[in-house]
Amino acid sequence: MGRIRTDPSGPGVYARIYPDFKRCTGCRICEIVCSMHKFGTINPEYSRIRVIPFKGVDIPVLCRICADPKPCIEACPASDPGDRTNSILYVDEESGAVIVDADKCVELECDRECSTACPAKAVFFHPQEKYPLICDLCGGDPECVKECPEGCLEFIAGPADYLPPENYAYPPEKIAEFLMKSIFYYKGREERP
């Protein structure tokens, strides 16, 4: 199972889920648990975490909770970081997670700027309603972390200075490339002698 570390002391508690990319086996239980918890269905298309397969590695992709200003919120034409009441995307004050007001988003019919702006490619879309699906940390008790059989996911919550500085807000292709090189010493064909 995944790990949960918390230190609720101090001002400004923030949280993140950190994947240990080397431990992911691609079982996709995180996707199943997320879709069941959020929508009551076993369907990865409803999940806010996705496991992307690459040759030799599987990469769990979910919101990395970027530092402020958050690119997805900045890109959304109907979101204002300072106006939580009228914004489609806003930051949860307790966890720091990006929250989606699905009802407002469905009405907007935009060009999915939030997805394009995400450096981790972690903004997915509801298959029918077409609003963004962004990991909201399950309100501070993430189901995917609790059910990950390989302990690949770690939930860390605490004051901002308690969190590891690494963000890992890289696209999954970059992470896969790094893993291939670090685990298998793999080089692309163009780099081979």
C-alpha cells in the first residue's frame, strides 16, 4: 500500500501525491479506485490519475500541484486566482489542490486551455460532460495512495516548508525517457554507436 506522511502543525498546510516512478508496475489499480470513488464506475476514463505505458516503464500521471501561479488556473478564461466564488478552477485553501467547478465549466465550452497549460499533462476530461478531471487529493485522504499495492504513491501533507521541493511537473514522456536511461541505461537508436 502507499504511504501517508502528515505534519499538520504550522501555518498553511499543503499536500501532494508523489509517485515513485520506479515502483509503478502499471497495474492501474489507482485508476480503478479513483473512478469508483469519484463516479461509482470501473472505467479509467473517469479517473483523475492515469497510468501511461511506455516501452519498459509505466508512468502514473496526476496533478503535481504546481507552485503559484498555477498554469491551469492562469490559462482558464473563466478563472481568477483571486476570486474563488466565480472561478471554474480554484485552489482549495486546506490542501492546495486545484478544484474544478464542473457545472460552470460545462457551460463555458472553451478550448481546453487548462489542459494545454499543464506541464505534467495531468488534466483529463470527463468522457461525456467534457469538464476537466484534476486530482483533488480526495479531500486529503487519497484513495489511490491507500490502495496502491506496490507503494508507488506517497501522500505528503504539512506546512509548505515540510513538503519536498521536487515538483516533478514534467510531461510523462520526459519522465519515461529519464527512467529508461536510469534503470536500463537505454539510449535511443539515434544515440547508439
